[in-house]
Amino acid sequence: MGRECGWTRADVAEFTPRQLMEITEEVYYQKQQDWWENNYSIAQLASLTANMHRKKGSKTFKPQDFIGKRPKKRSQAVKKDLASLVAEAKVKGLKVPGLDI
């Protein structure tokens, strides 16, 4: 990702741990979104096929039954996890640069 953005190692070294965490979270979210959108059409075909061969009165299938719901961004959970990591680091006597939680 750094190469695509034109970042050097020095640029990445200037990021704070919080910034790296947020960048990683965003990239992970975008990869999940891309995977879900790429596989949604396949799931639609699977649900169509399953519904064609079902017995009367049985469950109807939706694409979400095959690939799950669209991923949601988890920003609050990550901030809480980061806060707990910072607290653990401070208890151990470690310095955590650039974090203002």
C-alpha cells in the first residue's frame, strides 16, 4: 500500500502508532468490501439455484445466506482495543509515543 501511495520507509516511520492502526483498519475494511462485492453476484446465482430446487413451504434463500452481511466499519472497537493496549504498556513502564487517548 505504501508503494501505491508513493510513501518511502521514512514517511512510514513518521506515522504514529494510532495513524498506522487507523490505516491498517481502513485497508482491512476496504479489502472486505471488495471481497463481498466481488462475490455477491455468485451468491445471487447460488440463492437462485437453491430457490429453484426447494420444496414448497421450505426456506427461501438470500445471497446473504451464502456470503454473510456486508461488512461494517469497526472504528469504536479498534479505539477501545488501542486504549487497552496503551494502558497495558503504561502499566509495564513502556513509553508510547504520539498517542493522546
